[in-house]
Amino acid sequence: MLDFGMTRVVYDRVCLEHDTGEHPECAERVRRAEAWLRDPACRTEVTWHEARRATLADLERVHPAAHVERVRSLAADGGGRLDADTVASSASFEAATAGAGACLTAVDLALDEPGPLPFALVRPPGHHALADRAMGFCLFNNVAVAARHAQSRGREKIAIVDFDVHHGNGTEAIFYDDPSVLFVSSHQHPLYPGTGAAEDRGRGAGEGFTLNIPLEAGTTGPELLEALEREAAPAIERFAPDMLLVSAGFDAYRHDPLAQLAVDVDDFALIGTRLAEWARAFTSGLWMATLEGGYHLDDLPRCIEAFLAGSAAP
Ligand SMILES: [Zn+2]
């Protein structure tokens, strides 16, 4: 099999210049991940792809122009605080447009050049960002911008699976009344940001197109996988998406400093393999993934490696 063990990583080093100061969401996360993915000992063979920058038109499919301008002008003025735990530096607008742009490039790779999983290695993350404001370390909602881009390219029904340990409240809110996007989130509950109850299933025409899978502290990788298999797989199969997008956060990792799940490094490989199976079964292999959280600096590279290697398993 030609693409055995291979992955495609979409990247722009400008993401390292988003300077958050003393903060769990720091450049070192991605710097170390990049170094390990380039190391010959890495278990997956990576081809690197330059991220494009998201344009105002790309971002405005999700965010009002006023929000984009708020982030741009704050960065242009040297940076500052966007919410209690979300900061911008002078390079943050560039980094954030590259982050969303990497997701657009990943969608285009999936659509135009069939092959291994395109993974957007980005920061700032995106899934807490609401349409009209930054939140929870996130400036623009990268995966939501990617979903609208995929739709603009004729893939009408998009499934988003978010296995970050935190609820993807921004992504949920953006698509809450939209039946064209199925949003599935597994997350520790209760935990920041407090949303993501199982009863929250969408609104109006979007009723039934949000699926929250709250998990108790201490949930293990096999238990998480079992919950995804039991609840998410049938929902995605029934929805019959044209493309699968994955918000891949690695803070469900057992030693992550921001949460209390008990997922091991190798469990992320099993998650990657399972999602690859779903992509093949439900979307003819059209899928991409993007980095969300994951704050254990020493082990995040191994968690990403495991997920990518698992996604490329035959
Ligand atoms: Zn998270």
C-alpha cells in the first residue's frame, strides 16, 4: 500500500510568533511537535505542506467582519487581552489567519489530492471561538471556517468530530441551528467552559445535529473509544456526510495539566484508526484534522504522532 504510514502536515511557522507569554497555550507546544514529526525516529512519515492564509472572505463565512477587525487591530496595536484567558500579540492576527488557512489548505488537499490524512498543525486553537468573539485561547474558529470552505466547494453535509477534552462550545454555537453540519463532541464534563450537556442537541432546523458525549473525570481511552463507537458512529452513518473534519485535541491525555481524563498515548493511535475507518466508510475517505488543545509539553508530540500513525494504519 503506497501511503502506508504516511501523513500530510499543513504548517506555517508564523504560528510560533503568537506570543501568549506565561500561558499553557504556548509556542513550545507546536515547536516540539514539529521537531518530533521531522525526527527520523518518528513513527509516521510526514510530507510537509505550506499553509495558505485565510482571507477576510474565508473568515467572514463564520465571523462578522467586526470580530476579524477587532483581532487585527489589537494585534496591530501590539496586542492585548481578548478575554480572561485569551491574549493576542503583534503577530497573532497573522498566526490566526495562518491557523485557519492551514485548515483550508488541508480541506483542499483532501479534495484535490487524494492521499493520507491532511493534519493542520496550528495554534492558536479554534474550537472555543464564537462567531463574534475570541474565547478560551481561540481567536478564529478554524474548523468552522474549514467546514464552510468545504461547503463552498460542493461538500454540503459536513460532520465534525471534536475529541478535545473540553467541549467545543464555539463550534457547537456556530452550527447549533444548522442541519448541514453534524457536530459531535466528546469531553470531560463538568469542565471548562461548562457547556456540552447531553441534552443539548441543536435548535430549530438543527435539532438532532449536535451530539454531546460528556465523560466523567477518570474516563480511560478504551472507555472514550467505546462511547464514540456506541454514540457517534451510528449518528455519523445516519447523517451520511460528504466530508469529515476532526478537532483533534490531546488534552484528554492522562497527564495533561488542564483536565482529568485518563487517555494513554497509544489510545490516540486507536482513535486515529477508528476515525480513518469512519472516513473511509462514511465519506469515501474525504477527511482532515486540525490541532486544538494538548498542554503536556513533553508528551504532546507523542500523542500527535500516535494519532497520525493510527490514522495511517492499513
Ligand atoms: Zn482543550
